[in-house]
Amino acid sequence: MSESQKARPSGDANLIARVRAAARQEQFLEVVSHEEARARFEKHLDLMPLPAETVALAEARMRVLAHDIVAAVDAPPFDRSNVDGFAVRAADTVGASDGNPKVLTLNTEVIACGYSPAAVVVPGTCTAIATGGVIPRGADAVVMIEHTELVDSGPPAVELRRTAAPGQFVSYAGSDIARGETLLRRGTRIGAREIGMLAACGLDRIEVVRRPKVAVLSTGDELVEPGRPLKPAGVYDSNGAIIAAAVAEAGGEPFIFGAYPDDAAVLEKAVREALATNDMVVLSGGTSKGAGDLSHRVVSRLGKPGILVHGVALKPGKPLCLGVIGDKPIAVLPGFPTSAIFTFHAFVAPVIRARAGLPPEAAKTTSALVPIRVASELGRKEFLLVSLIEGEQATIAFPTGKGSGAVTSFSQADGFIEIDALASALDAGSDVQVTLIGSTADAPDLVIMGSHDVALDVVVGALADRGFSARTLAVGSLGGVAAANRGECDIAPVHLIDPASGNYNKHLVGPGLILVPGWRRMQGILFRPGDPRFEGRSAQEALKIILADAAALMVNRNAGAGTRVLIDKLLGGARPPGYANQPKSHNAVAAAIAQNRADWGLAIEPVAKLYGLGFLPVSPEHYDFLVVESRRARPAVQAFLTILREETTRERIRALGMEPAGG
Ligand code: AMP
Ligand code: MG
């Protein structure tokens, strides 16, 4: 072994050392359960609200009340008229009606808002009063001006045409807010309504809990700040933004430190500064396999008690690291966006809420049915993000399934379900409790599940303009067919060729489904502009050339994709280099070619344009809709079908490079 190492040229030895460093992952010393991790972390933390500070009422929105607010005044502050009319003694009005009006002498004052009445309403008299006016001494009711008539002749008097019950149209002092009443409780988050109540009590300064200052740092050589151009192999720092926003939602004050390269010295300096100026530090990245556990090593050098948890039996979120330096919590979240936000909510948000004076978040749950079997890893509690769909019989929780690296899975999910650490799978048809995320909107009017296409957004946009909400879940053509057959969606967009007949989609129509034509998308060969093997040729010519060229690298598509069927037909049994590379979307094919990871592949024309690639047309693909017959009469489905046929829609679809079907 050492012989062979000696024999290695120094450049190779250097490479091997770099590979070892990149692949090194300090073993998780001890992977603990979710509960154990929280207990260890919180044992070292002060979870009492931070001290109070005073803010102006105008700055109080979103802050948390530090103390109960006891009303110092009544609202209204006096007995008040609710209408324009006349303040009367109810006893004087008994028996008044249109046929038998009662006449009362008019007192000489008029009670407008802000006027303190002086005259007493003695028996047989009344006083004109405006809405909001102070009820004068002697009066106990108000008669609306609409039920009175001024007497034309003689001394000023009014005819009443209605009997007034005592208290009619009077709001008594303190009936809204009573002096001495506890108006708002500490721990209440102040919104517009609370601000209104505080102002009505005459408060212009409010004692609120100081917000915990939370530093947010991202690490990774690949990270690029949003707003800057994306460098090759770069990824936008989305964790920094979402964590900072989640900190604010949990009642903290985020300080965005930005993204740092994977350099221990640079990171350590930044983390030390963050700790010095904040109550808490949240890092993301540099904690999972391959990164050399950079963040963890940095945290281990900062002080006592140090790292309390490194490794939690959770999916997503295993590499989570939790520590306390002095009395300040520090969390290193996994870099993958979904893992980062999940572990943030599970471990960090509760601490921020406690310090911010907010009560623990009450988890809202709903029961639902999981329609498909979901495999799960034994030994780790798994959180599965789901979209909720109203099925015929029950609410259905459909796994969103983009994986923990996805940015969109958390934001597009309605909630999550927990799969026990001891379960290896969740069976199809299982009843589950779904913990809802954020404010779950009402069920959508239309559920579309299947293959996604840019022109579909045109139809969905037009639906929204007409007041129909639609939810689209991109589950692929085959996933859409399955969902339509189970009645989980209204419409399934599909584009699958029947290899036997060469026809599109017709073979997918089963009982209870109807096929509605959508549009045609031209499929063709994508290549980098200027490549002489393709430029200026027909698809057939180009194909001949590349099949004879061992250096031409293709990018294929996944089995089950309509495009894959077409590729196999074109290749006629050939297996050119790159055939095994099988991404799942048109965009992935285009990206591989644009970034020089492949030379050619098959995709639709609009995608070629989007990536600035050359295109050699092969044949049109049919993108149609399977409509679930039992749901066809629903207004949203009807609107979808109408919009599909409208000329304005067809124009917009054409502008995207598709050809609408039918006439
Ligand atoms: P790491 O934990 O550093 O090994 O990162 C795991 C994965 O998460 C990699 O694909 C990173 O590119 C990605 N990642 C790490 N930090 C961020 C971030 N701040 N924003 C978006 N993705 C990130
Ligand atoms: Mg990293």
C-alpha cells in the first residue's frame, strides 16, 4: 500500500488527499431521537421571555405584549347616541305611531359630536342629537330622525311617530371597553385589531418583549447571493432568506450575515462576531457528508458547554447539530433547503418563540388518507410533506415527494405526516394525521395532476382571472393517469404514446374518464448552436452522423416518459453513449446540453428556445387532458374546458410555441 503511494506522482497524491478530505465525514458520535435532542438542547437554555422594552404604538405591530393591558378608560367614555335623531325620555314616547304622533318641545341646543350638553331633557321635551353625541341628562333613549317630523308652526317642536324603548339607540359608557377590564393578555402578538384597541384606550406607547436577535449565516463555496448572476456550478443562497423570514415569523429579529465559503477560519471569525452581537446563531450547510463537517468543527471551538447534539434520527435532518455557547444557542442546520427549514421549525423556532414571549405554536392537524404506499427508512422518524386534496370520500394526503434538496417542497406543501422510526413503510390507504403548515387556504376549486407544461399555466391563469383556484401537482403522465383513475383529481394532463399504434393518449382512457384534446408540442433534437453535426441539417441526417460518432454524448429520458418512447423509436435499438443518463424533464435535458454535460437529446421546442439551444424538429407530441367524468359538471372543470377552446387562450398557447388541437 505504502509502496504504491510512493510510486504515485505528486499531483495524483494531492488529488487523492483532496478526495479523502471531501469525502470525510466525522462520524456522528451519537445519533439521538428527536425528543432527546430537544431535551438536551433546552436543558441548557433560558426559555423565559426577554425583558420588556417600550415602543411607540405605530411600531408595535407584530410585537408581543410584555404585560397584560388593563383598560384605564371606558369606551365609549360616555353614553352615546348611535343614530341621528332626538334624545328623549322613553316614557314620553309611549303610544306614538304614524297615526297617533306625540309632540315634544324642542330644547334649544343641538348635540353634535364633541359637544357637552348643558340642557336637561325634562318631561315633554327632547334635544336634537347627532350620531356619536353625548346623551344629555334626563334622556334615556333616542328616536331616529326618519321617525319624526318637525312641527311647522308655533314654538319649536317635534312629532314622534314611534315608541322608543329605554336604551334604544344608546351605547352605554364602558359597553365596549370597561375601565379596569383586562383588554389584552401578555404574549399576544399585536396586529391591526390590537393596535385599534390600544389606541381606543389612549395608549401611545406599549411595553413589548424585546425580540431575540438571531444571526443567520449560510456556508458553501457554491452559494450565490440572490440578485447576482449565477456562476457555473453555483446555487442561490435560499436558506439564508427563508430562515431569516422564519425567524421573524417566530418573533425574532433576524440579522442576515450572508453566505460564507467553506473556509474554517473565515467562518469561525464570522460566527464569533455573530455570537457577540446576537442572542442566537443559526447556520446552514457544511454539516452533511462530503463537506468535511466544517460548521461542526467551527462550533466545537467556540466555548462551553459547546455541542450538545450532533446527529438526530430524523428524515429529513439527520446531520443537525445543536449547541450552546455560554448562554447562547447555536444551531447548524443541514444545507438541503427542506431539511434546513424542517429542523428550524422543529428545534429552533420553539426557542425563538419562547424568548420572544410567544406561547408554543399549537399544531393544527387534520386527518387524511394516504393513497399510495410510501417506503420509509427504519430507525429514523420520517416527516413526509403532503398536499391535501378533497377526494370523493375523504381528504387525501398526497406526498409531494421532491426530496429534501428541493426548495419548493416545503412552500408548496399543505402539511406533513410523521412516519414512526420503527415503520418500514406506510401502506396505501393508511389513515394519517396531517400537521398543517402555515395558513392552509381553502380547498382549490380544481385539482390538476399529471404532466406539467408551460402552456398549462396560461389556462390556469385564465381560470384564476375568473375566480377559480387551481392546484397543479406535477406527478408525470403516468402519475396523472393513476390519480385520475382513483378519482383524486379533476383533470390529468398526459402525453404518452402507445408504442403499438403510435397514437397518443387514446390508450389511457378507461371507464369514467374522457379525453379532451389539448395542444401539440413539437419534439426534436436539441444541440448547442454552431455544432456542425447538427447545424443546418435535418434530424434524420444529424442522427446518422451522431450514431457514427463515438464522441457524441446523448442525454436520454426516463422510462415511462412519452419522449422516451420517441427516442427509442428513433434509435431503432442503438445505444449511443449517454443512453444511461435518464433525467425526468425536458428542462433537465436542455440544461445538460447547455452546460456541455451532453451534446444532444430530445425535448420540446419551447424548452430549446428557453435555453438558447438549436432545434431539429422530429414529430409533434400530443398533450391532452383526461377528465374525470364524475367531476365534469363542476363549475371549475366547465370553466377549464371553456377556456381551453377560447381563441384568446389558443393565441397565447401558440405564442409559447405549441399548436392548439382541433378547430
Ligand atoms: P451541505 O450541508 O453544505 O453539505 O449542503 C447540502 C446541500 O444543500 C448542497 O446541495 C448545497 O448546495 C445545499 N445548500 C447548502 N446551503 C444552502 C443554502 N444556503 N441555500 C440553498 N442550498 C444550500
Ligand atoms: Mg456545503
